[in-house]
Amino acid sequence: MLVSGGAGYIGTHTCVALIEAGYDVVVVDNFSNSEASAIKGVEQITGRDIAFEQVDTCDIEALRGVFLRHEFDTVIHFAAFKAVGESVAEPLKYYMNNLTSFMNVCALMKEYGRPNILFSSSATVYGEPDALPVTEQSPRQPATSPYGNTKQMCEDILRDCCHAYDGVDGIALRYFNPIGAHPSALIGELPRGVPNNLVPFITQTAAGIRECLSIFGSDYPTADGTCLRDYIDVVDLAEAHVAAINRMVGGKMEEKYEIFNIGTGRPVSVLELVNTFERVNGLKLNYKMAPRRTGDVCSVWADTSLANSELGWKARRSLDETLASAWAWEKHVRNI
Ligand code: UFG
């Protein structure tokens, strides 16, 4: 199958899980936010050579070449920009890239009669939910960033294509907060510059690269005053893709377009996550309470019963295990 953005954080872990499940993958990536070394990591873990093409999925003719050179009936589309704050500052960059690349993929899948499209969506589509946990039926809220808007728009593009075109089926997986790394520590998240996300900031602080973690907001209406999120191990997340692909290629979809929440179903506060990181890794983190970050929602976590029953998938890894893997990966990257 084709994996766009397969050199990225979730893409690499998913490639490993797909190969371990017996699927062949062709990876395209333009390395806009990833490194060739990530592909090497996948090859080391799986003991396989990865078919790779350095292609920008926004370039439809270059992408067409990939369709002509490789046989596949399924695409997993990860390739996208994902920094929420940057998307507010540079909306056109996000709309151009995230929408063009996804529409190119959909158009070529239709043109070449390749039926199965899996799209990386996000819990961001739920905004600040009225009721928790969120189910797939919970209303989407107006997007609070261009990034979030591209996720909603791509979901709608996929839904409309599936309804309009006989030969196109789609699944959108709404990821909650992916964290951690492969237990081998050969692949993981490689943020460029100052990390926006909590766990990379924590691991870089523990490694001495950042001086101090700011906990954004301690006055939220939660038990300890910090935000609640649903942190999912990236390897569990990768396995959810395999389960979704099995459903598609096995002809088990009940609708032409389906949506699944992919999370653990367990809310964890920022403070609990920091304390757990310290305990499992036996270290003290330099952190301080700071004002709220603009655009953050207070609480969001998943009802995962649909993915559990329909995909036969469940998040299995503990937060302890996941935060140990995150630190092992940071140490590997920094030679600590
Ligand atoms: N946080 C801190 N300090 C930091 C970074 C984050 O306290 O330095 C807090 C945030 O305020 C938030 C929590 O840690 O409460 C998680 O923040 P992340 O940035 O790791 O994740 P978000 O929940 O903000 O965003 C994630 C993805 C987005 C996606 C969103 C959907 O990164 O792509 O979930 O809800 F849109």
C-alpha cells in the first residue's frame, strides 16, 4: 500500500506495524518535517528494504508517477503540516499543502481505480466538547485553527468522494494525543526547533536541551487545575491503522465512509503526565506553572467503544511503558 508521509512520526510506526502484519508498503515523503534516517530505522526494525520515493504529494504529476510505477489498492495519507500555532500565522501554507495533497491523492485513487483511502484525522475536530468522552457522533465544533480546519475539510472531501464515487471507500481515524516511541528506540518523534507538544518538550527538558517546562494553565476546572487529554502510545495507534486496513481490504466496512476515535478512553492531566514521567524514568523535571496557552481546550478524551467493537482494536500499552519509551528514544537521539 501507499503511505504518504511515511517518514514522519506516526507514518514510520505505522509502516513497521503494516510490515509486521504482512503488508507491503511504498513510502512517499518530501522530508519537509522528517529525515531519511527515519526510513533507515524502519528498515532496521523490520529487516526489510522499504520502497521509498521522495515526492511532494502536492505535485500531482510526480505523484502520478508513483501510481504508475507501483501497484497498490490502498493509501494511508499522513502527509500534512501539523503545527497548530504556525497554521494561525500562515493559514495559506496550511490550506495549500494539506488540502492540495489530499485532493491529489483522492483524485489519483479514483482515476486509477484504487479503492481504499485511510485519512489521518484528529480529535481537534471536536473542539471544546459539550459532553465527555466524545463519541464519533459528538458534534464537530467550528475549527479554532486553520490546521484544525484542514482536518475537518479533508474529512468532508473524503466523505463526499466516497458517496459520489463507486470505487472509493474511506476511513478517517481521529487520533487523540499520540506519544511515545517504538520500544527499540530506533524510531520516534523528531520535532524541529522548539517542540509545541507536551511530551517532546518534557523529554528535551529532561535531556537538558530546554531549561524548564511551562505547564500551560493551572486554573482549569479539573481536579488538579491542568488540562485533561487522552494520550495514546504511538505503537497502539499504529496497530489501529492495521486494524482499519484489515477492515477495508477484507471488505468488512458497513458504510462507504467510516470514522473511528483512536485513543485510550482515559483522561490524564498534564501534571499527572509529568509526575508519571518523573517516576518511571527516575528523574526530576524542571517545570513551572504558566498562563494558559491560547487555543487550548480544557478537556478532551475518547469514547473508543466503536473502534473496540468494529475494529477489534484496543490501546494496550500503559502510560508508564509509553513514557519510558519516550525517554529511551530521546536518549538514543542525544546519545545520552
Ligand atoms: N502543554 C504544556 N506545556 C507545553 C506543551 C503542552 O503544558 O510545553 C499542555 C497543553 O497546554 C495541553 C497538553 O499539554 O494541555 C497537551 O498539549 P499538546 O500540544 O501536546 O497537544 P494538544 O492537545 O494541544 O494538541 C494535540 C495535537 C494537535 C491536535 C490536538 C487535538 O498536537 O495536532 O491534539 O486535540 F490538533
